[in-house]
Amino acid sequence: MTGIVYLAALLVSLGCMLLIDRRFRLFFWRDATAAAVVTAAGVAFFLLWDLAGIAGGIFFRGEGVIATGILLAPELPLEEPVFLLFLVVCTMVVYTGAVRVLAAVRRRKRTERRP
């Protein structure tokens, strides 16, 4: 049972980020096609980065009782692409949310300056 804790936590966290996204229409719920392209490109980039690090002997899989132990490739656990998916989605939700908040602050400052 404990072998899926990390994967389950990643999936729950990803689901929560998507709920925030849906509520505020920040990323996937704003433009699903663009979000899918950005997400796929981000995950692919980071997977290539991981594979280069593994090939260079820089990245190693840590042993943990909370991980599934399933490897997609040598030193590449099943949880890694799920984590990368979460990382990209979380980054884009935070980024698009910050852009929206900053735009609202700028609008508010402009309206406050008007006589």
C-alpha cells in the first residue's frame, strides 16, 4: 500500500491544480489547445533533461518505500513523468494567475489616478 503514496500524492496535487485552473480559467480552461501544446513541450523538455542527466551519471533514482518501484527506463521511475506534468501545470497556473493579478493591480492604479 505504501508503494503508491508518492504517485497518489502527485495525482491528487495535479487534480487540485486543475480545479484551481477550472475555477479561475487560467490555463487549460482558458485555451485547452495552447495549454496542451505548452504542457507537452514542457514535459518533453524536462524528460529529455532527465534522460541526459541519467546518461551523464548525474541523476539517480532514490530508494523510497512510498514510491511504486516501477521503472520506465533505467533510473527513471514511473513517478517522474507524473511529477514533471504536475510541475508544468503548477507553473503555468501560478504564472497565468500572477499575470491576471498584476493586470488587475495595474488597472486599479490607473483608475485611482484619474480625477
